[in-house]
Amino acid sequence: MSGQIFLFDPAERFVAGTVGVPGERTFFLQARGGSRLISVSLEKAQVAALAERTQQILREVRSSEPLTVFERVGRDDQPLETPIDEEFRVGVIGLAYLSDRKMIEIDLQAIADSQSPEDEELLMELSDSQDILRVLIPLGYAESFAKRAIAVVGAGRAPCPFCGGPIDPSGHLCPRANGYRR
């Protein structure tokens, strides 16, 4: 059975966002093009890795193609659009720079039904049997997306100054403070 490819070429809006309170947030990526809206859920670490890798690609483009112009895109501080209906949970993420079009392609593949989260790291390429969200965004928009994604990831619980673990509103048992509540 072949999966669907949800193509946004180019996406009018592509953002990272969350639903829930810090410590219990669900992370989403949302793509919009015309009247179509697709939301996919993923892990916080995946959002962080996608943003960092996007920034790395943009740095490489700036150094290897110094004449390439990055269109200035205004900051998107708007919340996720509703309704937020999860199309699928993201497993494998693929990124590519399309030099002929000066765009970044982001492929987000659904987790296979038989796949456990531990198996995600073993998959090295996209499969055609799972649904894929493929989003193409201009370089300036990719830069704006990465900045917002990093801000969304960083907006969670504050880290403990001793162990680095997240501190809940009620505190946490810190292993570096011999189990005392911080």
C-alpha cells in the first residue's frame, strides 16, 4: 500500500507550535496552502533538531553562495490555526536545499504502525508506504521558521541550575542535590 504525499509547493505558512502547558505540551508542525491545512505531531527533540539543521543549511548556503538573496520575512507570532487535527505522528525527517529554486524542502514521514519510537533512528531514508508531508519554503521563510521553532522549544520548563533537568511548577527532586526538592 502506498502512502499519500501532502505537497505544499510553496507553503503559505509553515510553523512549529504547541498545545498544552509546559511539561505536558504536544508539539505540532502546521502547513497551510490556500484552504488546505495539515497538522502533524512530533517530539520536542525533533523540532529542535529540524530547526538546528535548517539553520545549518542556511549558513552553508550563505557561505557557498554569497550572492543568494534571503527575502526578509516578518516574524510569525500567531498561534497554530484551528482545528488542530493531527494527520499523523512524524517519524523520519528529511531536509534538502534545492539550489535551482533557492528553497528548502522538508519531508516529514509518518511513523509506521509496526515501528516503535526506538526504531526511528534506524531508518535512513523515506519510505513510499507511509504518508509524507512535503513542504517547500523560500530561504528567508526557512530562517523565520527556524527562529520560531527554537523559541517554541525553549518556552518550556526552566532547567535546574544544578542538574539541567526541567523544573516543574511544584519543583523537582534534584539528583545533584542529594534528592532535595528544588
